[in-house]
Amino acid sequence: MHWSLNRPWTRRQLLAQAGGGLGLVALASIFADQGHAATSDSLNPLAPKPPHFPAQAKSVIWLFMNGGPSQVDTWDYKPELAKRDGKELEGFDKNTGFFTGQVGPVMKSPFKFAQHGESGHWVSDIFPHLAKHVDDMAFIHSCHTDSNNHSPALFMINTGMTRMGFPCVGSWVTYGLGTESQDLPAFCVMSDPLGRGLPKGYTQNWGAGFIPSIYQGTWLKPQGEAIENLKPPAEMNDDQQRAQLDLLAQLNKHRQELTHPEELELSARIESFELAYRMQVAAPEAIDITRETAATQAMYGIDDKKCAHFAKQCLTARRLVERGVRFVQIYSGGMENERSWDGHQDIVKNHSGFAGETDQPIAALLTDLKQRGLLESTLVIWGGEFGRLPIVQKGGTGRDHNPHAFTYWLAGGGAKPGMSHGLTDELGYKAVQNKVSVNDLHATILHLLGLDHKKLTFRLNGRDFRLTDVAGRVVQEVIA
């Protein structure tokens, strides 16, 4: 017996081929268990896959307020703070926040609140544009998390674990559903463009962890070319590039069939070369916001220096989901402290500044999605990694970290509009009613996309891993 390239098989190759065949059978079984058919589409890791059950949401735009926005100064109105302003918070555990030696008394919100919309939801005056959209939002006021430190809290809200090395939400979603667009990345990430740096944990926040790297987020650089190496070398024409890719794919597939038939990472690498080739035409058009009308650009605030950077990113996000991109995440704020929503020293300056950068663009995004009929199929998410304490941090007029209570809101994509779920105590210190963990939030996001968080698994070292680990429940109350 001879191999197809007229080379005799060694005993090692024979055993490898036999073992690989059994591996493929096992892989087909795994795909079947996960609801994925082992068809020819399996050769393309990003091919669209059916959800576990019918769902309204097809894509996600996650507006990540990096640093930890204060729930009691944004969406969770607490008049009791004004009544107890300057008084000590009895029974407070000084280890709740990050700066244990800077525990001050209760501090009232420096912002004014008013009720808006038919739902009558209370909103801080730092969000004059978003206040008009409360009837489109489903608020979750009882979120809580496992860490009071930025890095592990960021990993927790992005990956479901407080330590690095695990797939993020966007990676799990694209692993489970693939993508409608085969010419653009399935999962795109935009970071703060004003020189404030990346969030703590850097690219681990949108990494694929132990699942194939084709599912990791594609970072659109805030300065210069958004995607590096997108243009082919000047000396190479299209026919030459196509021939080069075909040869590379043939060699990789031959190696995979011969020695690693079960290796998903190699399949992902083959597809990544093809995706990069297709993106050369599609990506520049998708992120070119100058193609939008002057009225649309003005609605987002692109002509306003204060918010132009975030406005461009929100408009880009709409253009991406409109073209079939599955998951988009935008970070407001960079590394830490005054470069993000991390208002330790001066909550007025910090939150007024970042709200001013994001309020009009996000409101315009909701309006634009609704006008184009995309809000029904696009789940928009707003929130950060944790909340902030109702007390002042000594040495300033800001607030320390609070893992016990923070607010998220969802809009579109099957979320129930104009409702609020969960409660915090009278000072906004702890979630006390209908508490929602990060695992619960993730289970709900997956459910709105038609994915059962218990069935969306990846086998590693003999164990089935999932985004929600061994916890998580779907918050049915926020689903329309």
C-alpha cells in the first residue's frame, strides 16, 4: 500500500492514520453533542451554525465602560445618600474596596436625577441623550462580582473567570454561532483611542483562551491602520497572492490529514489566511465612516471634539453588524484611574468627562439601529467590571471599587424594554433582591442569542468547559 504522493507508509504513519480516524469519529460526536453537524462546513470554523433554539438576537455590541462606573451616580438613584451624607456607614467592611486605609463617610451623589420615559426610570443628568432611550432598555441593578481589583474583575466579566487564559464571551459566541460575514472578522474590538492605553489584562480580555485562535477578537487599532498588514505587498498581484495561498492551504491540509486530522487549531490557521485575503477588500469599506451621510455623522457627534473618537467607533460598530459581524466590543477608557471610569479622586470630573464622551454616540447608535430595523436583531450591552461604593474615598471626592453592586442595561436583541430588575439596598452598597451574578449575566446573553449556556462547551484535557463554568441561570425577567 502506498500513500497518495507515492511514498510508502511507515508503521508510525499507519498508526497515526488509524488513530486519527478514531479521533475524527470522536470529534464528530463532540460536534453532535454541541449541536453542530460534522459537515463540510466544519472545515471552516467561522461558517454560520444554527443556534440551539430560535433567537431574536443575531449580533452583539458591548459598550464596555472600563474602570467601574458608579451605579449610584448613573442609573441607580438613591435619595437616602443625601439624607446620610457625611455620616459613617455602620458595619462597613473596610476590605470591600481596594484602598482599605482611605475609608470615608457616606457621600451623596453630586449629580441630579430625574425620571424619564413612560417607564419613569431615574437617570443622572450626565446622560441627557441616553435618558431619552430608557424605554428601550432593560436595567439590571443587582449585578455583583467576585473581585474588587481591576484585572481579575475584567477577566471575570469578560471570561467568567477571575484568572487569565479562558475564552471571552465574544469568542464563545463566535465559536457557537460562527458568523454571517465570511469577509470580515467575526469578533471585533475597539479600544480607547486617546492614548489612555488598553484595559488592564490587555488583549487577554478579548482572547480565545484554549479554544482555536480564529475565535479571538480582532483588535481595530485606534491609531494608524485599523488592521495591520491588510494590504498585500506592492510587488505581488492578485493572481500571485491567490496561488501562494492555495499552495499554503494545500501543504497545511496535507500535513493535517497525514499527522493531525483532529487538530482544530490547524484548521483555524488555514481559515485565518483565507479570511485575511478576503478582508483586503471588505474591511476598508466596512470601517470607512466617510461613506455615511453628513446627517448621520452629526447625529453620532463626529463633529464634536469631546465625543468624536467614541462616535466614530459606535458608527463603525453599526456598519460592522450591518455587514454580518457577530460580536463587537468597544472600550471607553484605558488603563486606570483618571484614564478610565475609575473615579477615585473626583467623581464629578471623572464621570462627567467620560459620560460626555459616550452619551451622544451611544444614544445615536440606539436611534440608528432602530431606524434601520437592526435593533431587534442586535443586542446592545452597557456596563463595566464592577460598581463603586456609596462612601467617599478619603483624600478626594471620589469613590472606591465595589464588587457587591453595579448596574448593567441591555437594549434590543430580545431584551425586555422599559423594565428594571433587581434592587440594591437603600444606599446602593449591596445587591439585595434578585441578585445577578456575572455567570447569570453571561447565561442571559447567550440565551438571547439562542445558545444554551450548559450545552455550549469545549472539551479540554478530558473536561467540558463552558463560559458559565458550573453556575449561571438565565434571567428570564429581562427577556421579552
